[in-house]
Amino acid sequence: MPHDFTDELPLWSEPDAQGVLANICTKHGVDPDVLRDLVRIEREYQHMGRAHGIYEEFDEALSRIA
């Protein structure tokens, strides 16, 4: 997978934020990797005039939540 730059966002680059994220994900039964993937998908499509295919990618990522 190409570098998606999510690791440079404060939510993933700051240890305090990572701890908060981990606690919230655990509380709500969400895999933090799924959340990261959703952010990556949104960032890939954010500058497109039309986000054709984004819903399919969201569905695929969300299907990994058990």
C-alpha cells in the first residue's frame, strides 16, 4: 500500500492522542486500523470532483468490524 500519511496526522503521531483513540475504539468495539483505513479513504477522495467508488471502499473497510 502506498504511504497514506495518516501516521503524520496528530491522531496517530501524538502518543496522548493515540491513547485516547485506543480507549475510544476499545469502548466502542472498533478496530483502530479500520478507523485509520476510513480516514485514508476519505483523504484519497477529498480533492476529487466526484468521489466515484468511495462508498464501496467504505463498505469494504466497515465490513471488517466484527
